[in-house]
Amino acid sequence: MSVSANRNVTQRSAKRSLREKDFRHKVSNVKKRSVSKPASVEAPAHLTANCGSLREEFIRALKIDDKSDRTIKSYCDAVKMFQNFIHKHPLNVTINDIRAFFFIS
């Protein structure tokens, strides 16, 4: 290998090293965000009595998809919040109910 080729390799290596240091510096300065747990929500009794089998089917499907227990709990809490919002049986939910829940006009 010629001297100029060696010099080019050394220069590229030095530039790569600087980029890596810069990246590590940026990554180390990133603020870590805390993740809050979803609040536990109780659905109205008339909805939970009618929705038990739907809930169990939903949980079974999530387990088949290999979701973690924490993910399943989070999804179930979200469904409870939605039930509290609409006060209807899930089979009677309309697209407008969903839009209202997510503030979509």
C-alpha cells in the first residue's frame, strides 16, 4: 500500500472516530423520559357483566400474539377507559363514538 493510500485510510479512520465520539456525546446528553403507568379504571357494572366474554376473547387473542402481561393490562385498561367514555355495549359502538374518544372531528 502506498503512503498516500495509508494516509487516506488514517484520515477516514480519524473522521469515523470523531463521528462516533460526537454520536456518543449526543446520546449521553439525551434526557431520559419516565414512563408513567396507566391509571387503573373501573368500568360500569352493567358493561362489565355483558362484556366478560369479549374481554376474555380479547385477552386470549393478545396472549396468542405473545403480548407481555404488562401490555395486556395496559390494553385492557385502555378498553375500560373507552367503555367508561361511551357507556354502551362494545357491539353498539359507532365510528363517531371512536372519533369522539380520540378527539377526531
